[in-house]
Amino acid sequence: NAGVTQTPKFRVLKTGQSMTLLCAQDMNHEYMYWYRQDPGMGLRLIHYSVGEGTTAKGEVPDGYNVSRLKKQNFLLGLESAAPSQTSVYFCASSYRGRAYEQYFGPGTRLTVT
Amino acid sequence: RKEVEQDPGPFNVPEGATVAFNCTYSNSASQSFFWYRQDCRKEPKLLMSVYSSGNEDGRFTAQLNRASQYISLLIRDSKLSDSATYLCAAYSGAGSYQLTFGKGTKLSVIP
């Protein structure tokens, strides 16, 4: 039982490049989330999903897109990376009705130069 | 103004000390509250829940004061292994999809 996994763990991008971060969970959770964490800013919600095929915007969605084609996977895309997107990205998941108990992945450290 | 606010610290305390963190929230619709712990360069993990009557788990006690809209976390007999960042989170209740996190309070327990 791996819990929540994220790939890649580290990545360096040049400005304007694109990439996709993959989150996978094996707990059969309905809800999934993408956060970014920056020094002094705390955890900020980018996008979330309450089920397969549905996504919604969080607090800081600009510059990101997401997809949830399968229940266990939640993808975060950066179409044209900017230095302001340098951050640590965490994926999380929870059961429906228990959004307070979120299980986080180990994070992806992204640097955009 | 952020919905959930915490003193960022750092709190530097000697082993064996008692330390308390506070967290204030602005959304009176928030129904329940939680403390998450985040070790350096790791992911956050749920530490404990805070309900109206408070909650105690070993050396950790969490209290809620609805009138003043704040919650607290008390750690007694601090251990070196308690060194981490503690995140406060607010939940609006059944039907809500999100947690609102504070920025975290960093604790360093010193030998």
C-alpha cells in the first residue's frame, strides 16, 4: 500500500517549457488536491477534484491545468513555466466527506530558471 | 486577511519545556479544526483533531475557543523529535471539499 505517490521528485525547467506532474493514490479516495508551498506563504490550493472527470479551481489556479481521467490519478500541467512557479508541489487525497483528513504525497520540488 | 493565521515562529524551546501555539480563524462558519505536522522537507501529516470539547493525545492537547475564534496546541515535556512545523487547518463541515491551512508555526526543540 503505497499511499500517495508523486512523480517526479525533482525537476528543473527553463522558462516557457511545459511539464506534467503525476499524482497517484491507491486508497480509493474520491477527492484529490494539488497544493503549492512557498516560504512564508504556506500551503495554497491550486486545483482539486471530487471525482473522476471533475475538477475545480482552488486559490491559485492561474498558469496550471489539471485532469482526472482515472480515479487514482490526478495530473497537474504547466503549459508555459514561469520563475514564479518555482515551488514545492504537494498532491493530497481524502475520502468523500472526510476532506479534513488529507493524505499527502512526498512532494515535487520544481525550479524554473 | 488570510482565513487562518498563525505565528510563524520559530519557537526555540529546551527539551522538557511546555510550548503552546495559537491559531486564529476568521470564518465563523468553520466547524472543525485540525493540527497537521510537517517535518523539514517532508509532507504534512494529520496530527490531531480539535473539537468543541478539545482533544488530548499523550503530551499533546488541542483546545478550541469559538467565542474568540482561536485554537491552540499545547505540547508538554517537549522532545527533540517534536521539532517540526505545525499547521493549523479549518474545515467548514460536511459537504465541504477543502481544508484551509495556516502558514505554520516552526518549533525547534533544543537539547
